[in-house]
Amino acid sequence: MKKITDITLSKLTHSIRTLALGGLLGAGALLSGCAVTQQSADALPNGMKAGGHEYLLTVTRPNQLHVIDTETDQLLRSCDVPGTFGNGGIAISPDGRTAYVLSNKWEDIYGFDITNCEITFSAKQSSGNVQIKSFISMAVSADGKELYTVQNPVRKHSDRFETMEPRLAVFNTADGMNAQPVRTFPVDRRITKIAAMHNGEVVLGGGDLKAINPKNGETRLITALQNWDRAPDKWVPPDAFAMHTMGEHVGEFIMPYFTIRWNGEPGDESKADFLWGHVRIDLKTAEVEMIEKVPFEFIVFNWVTDPNDKDVVYGSFNQLSKHNVKTGETLGVHGLDHTYYNINMTTDGNKLYVGGAGNTISVHNPATLERTGYLRMSGDMSTSDLRLAVLK
């Protein structure tokens, strides 16, 4: 497959590749390039459906965005992403039509129309002797008009690297190709996953959780994590798992973390509780929940909330597990065939998808956790997102 390096909008149109439909659940068949399916009654290209139809998105090496129909668990198309693989980060427009992919070693952003692989937006964040990395952090405003990244710039001198102040960059999505930030504001270091709330603020997931107004740069504390004020002889400051942005199926931002509660002397593990906790933010109401109940018996990179019961969450790594975060009860455990970094589910709560860390996506029944399907992708997903696009 020809590697895309320096692309203009006209050339991108010609870079889209169309192949026959091939990826079927459990069949291990894959598509390469950009596949086209049969037309349907819906007025969208290539047989895709609007009206709330859901598509699962992920990125694989060497650098392709994949669109999977959650109704059929069929791979519909694969879009070539310019540049070198980054972290596989994806942010989705509110109408579900545009997927923004972080590429080129976490520097460049490309917006894809998921119905036909057309690139409608691009932003190269580095320029001159200033190299910019966005570590996972990418989000789209609730109205779809703005795209946000946290930029970590370094100026390259002939004899040294100059570490510069991190900043929130605001792009207008309507600026299309070669977009430049319209505003920037200083932010804390160590910010990874972010999310846009309906009140206009952007959640900054760092050592502590903060919110920033992208119009004027004003920030406020949502809740302290590494700087919480709990007694050090009773609690260990939390270690947050801020790897993937999740929760679009229920409109939330969720940050899992690990902590220890000392029930005896600090350091006495025989009497200690090792706990999973989380901070969960409702992106519509800005309501915040912080709780530690689930025993630290399983390694997970993310929690995903059951849309039919917000007290129930699912996590994955070497096992798929199900927990009640209010009672701390483990409701189910299912062994996986290999390590999986990421997890997501449909808005009706009827399917769980587990992916990342390899080239397979495992499909599961949330009630039993049993596997119901298996998709073999064309390349390694590594740290890539599994995001749900709901086409309006």
C-alpha cells in the first residue's frame, strides 16, 4: 500500500481505495483500502444508515481507520491515514459523521467522513523548529464547531531542546484543510484524555481533574486526585489510568484510578483495602461522581458504563470483568485469549467490544460475558481507541 506523505485535498480524493466487502464476524476476513457496500434506503453514501445507526471505529498499523457496523459486526471500509501511526486516538463529531484521527507520531490531525473516507479536515501542529505532541488529548465541542487538543511543544535548538509551556489549542472544524489554532491557553502538564461538556467547558484529565473554558482560558478544579486532601496515614494518593477517552454511548467522561486505604498502620498490607475508584462526569449536566468500591483484583485500562444501569461497569485486560461500583461486587469474569487494552459497548447495552493490544476485536454478551463474535483486523491496534459513532 502506497504510503501517503505530503497531501493536498485534491490528491486525497484520489488516494481513497475501494475494494469488495470482506470482513465478516468470525470469518477472519479483512478489507484493505476503502470498501464500498450496497446502497440502502437511507440517504447516505455507500449503504450507511443515519437515524442513530452505530458504527465502531478503530485504527490499526500501519495507519488505517476502520469502520465497523455494530448491527452486523461487519467491516465496511478502511481509510488510509496520512503519516506514521500515532497512538490511534479518535474523536468523533456529534453527528457521528466525522472521525478525527491523531496521526504522525501524535502530531497531526485528520478528519474523515466515515461514509466515504474523504478527508475534510487536517492540522499539522508542528512547524519550524517547534515540535508539538498531543498525548491522547483530543475532543470535539458539543456543537461540532470546535476541535480541542492539548499541545506539548518543544523548541529544537542546535545544541538543546527547550521544553515550552503546554497549552490548549482550539481549532475551527470549518477551517478544513491545513487548519491553524484560533486560540490557545496555558494548561497544566501531564494532561492526557480530555472531553467536551455541553456547558462549553473542556475536561482536562491530568494529575487532578480540571475544566477549562475554551473561549477565555478560565480554569476550575473539578476534583483533586494526586493532590487530594485525604489523610496520608489512611489513604494512598490515586494512580489514574488516563489512557483512553470513553463514554460516548452514555455521554460521560470516566477516569479509573487505583488507591489503597490503610485500615491499620500505613504500609500494613495485611489490613489494607486495595481499591479501584473512578471519577465520572456527566457531560450534559456536569454532575461529578467519585467513588472507591471495587476490589483491585483485576487489571483494567478503562471502565465502560452499562447504559441500562450506571452502577454496573465493565473492564478488560487479560480478563473481561463486570462490577457493581456501588456495592463493590464482582458480577462476572471471563477469560480472554490475549491482553486487550480497550473496551466499548453499544448504546442499547446489548454488545461489548474488546480491542487493542493486537489485531483482533472480541465481541461479547454483556449479560454473560461470553464471546459471541470475533473480528480479525488487518494490523495491530496497539493503543488505539475503540470509539462509537452514532450517525444522526
